[in-house]
Amino acid sequence: MKRNTSFPGYITAIGLAMVWSIVTALPLRADTPAIGSYTFSISTSANGPTMIGWKFTVENPITVTALGICTDVPFVAGPTSAQVGLWKGSGTKLASCTVLSGDVVDGSFTYHTITSVILQPGQSYTVACLLPTGAGWISQVDDPGFAPGIDFVARRFDFSPSSTLFMPTVDYNSVPLGNTVGGFGASFTFVPVPEPSAFALGGLGAAALMIFLRRK
């Protein structure tokens, strides 16, 4: 007996399967700041062009969508824009940009969108910004409210010859408030990398649609 593919229940089931698989396969775009918010102290001055940032690892694969600088407190002759970079532990630069004063503000930071970069567990990374000569930056705190899945390793700093953007390599884990040796002036936003099962469900939805159209 030939199956009646026009039966309303059959169509409804196929439609629901398609909608569910597509919704599950496509992640909701809600960029999460790596640093949420934290208590700021006084601004301080830098003696020369300096790279300041922090080293971290991730617990699950993430996609970095933007790099940012802290703009929530006044600077001492400091920048409202700055160069920011993201590096692997080996020193390979994964992304960089100049954050501009007109970029998107989210909480304590201003972010500039970059070409997406995927970070994986089992590898350390460093995000840092270039502090120009004579500029100021916010003082440090021990725990600036890292997003779940972002594991802080160490503060980092290094002097930058000729204001060149590069990965700072000097680790400082115990720096008192008021000292700009390493710090959290730079941050980033990210989204989780979808699980393979989500893509599989999307494929099942597409296959169901093709079967339904052929039988029509």
C-alpha cells in the first residue's frame, strides 16, 4: 500500500524534526566577556611603551570574537584606544587589532570585532595590550571575575621597543595593587564551539527534508 505522505501528522512531524535539528545545531550568538567586572583602584603611569596582559587556558573549545581594552576608569594621560593582541603559548600571534573609542562598550571594556579564532584546551594563551609611553592604566586586582571556562594563569608584562605589539613573556603572579607590571587592561569576548552532535542533528534535519520533498 502506498503511504500517504500528505497526511497532516506526517508533515507536522517532519517539520518539527527539522526545526528542532536546526535550532539545536546552530548555537545562539551571545558573546561572553572573558572578564566580567572588578573593583578598580587608582590609575598609574608607565615609564615607556609596555605590553601588559595575562596568560590563561580554556576548559573547552571557544571562538574568540573580539578583543578589547578597559575603558571604565579615567586614564592618566592614557589612551581611549590601544593595540591588542592574542597569542598562543609558543608566541604565535592568532589575532590583533586596534580598539577605537567608537567601538562597542560592554561592561568595563570596549571591544573591536576580529576574524574569529578558535582556542583549544591543553594550550596556554596570552591576551595583552600596548601601553604607550607616559600613559596610565588601571591598577591590578587578584580576581577580576573571569568567565566560567577561562582559567587565569599569570599576569604578564614586557617592555616594547619602538611601540611594537608582541606577546609579553614575564610572568607576575603576586603584584600589589597600584603596580602596573602586568594586568587586566586587555580582554576578549567569545562563544562556545558547538558540539559535533549538534551538527549531526542539523544533518538529520536536512536529510528528513530531502526525503519528504522526494516523496512529495
